[in-house]
Amino acid sequence: MTTTNAPATPTVEVGDLVKDAHGRHRVVTDLRDGLPLLRRRTGGAPEEPPVDPRTLTLIARRGTWS
């Protein structure tokens, strides 16, 4: 797994693995109005967009994590 630990916004894309402000790993499932929608890495319903998407940290790009 590739780790960059760089602020994710505005470069996150659908399928990317990110860490939120609470340290939880999340998957970007969609982008709406420039805000990423996230879900838990292991599944579950989409969550609300983060209040400040700049708080996301990119962990790995789509296709590079499992």
C-alpha cells in the first residue's frame, strides 16, 4: 500500500482510500459539488461529506489498496 500522508483535497478521486479527521480509514464513493462522499472501508452506507474536506489524508489511490 502506498502512503502519501498529504492533504487530499482537491485531489481525491472515487475509489481512493483516505483517513478522516478522526483517524478512520474511509473510501471515497462519489464526488458531489466538489465534496467527497465517504463510506467505511469494510462497507456500509455512504456517510455525509466531511465538513472540511481538507482534513482528509490520502492513504492510497484506487487500485493500489485492498
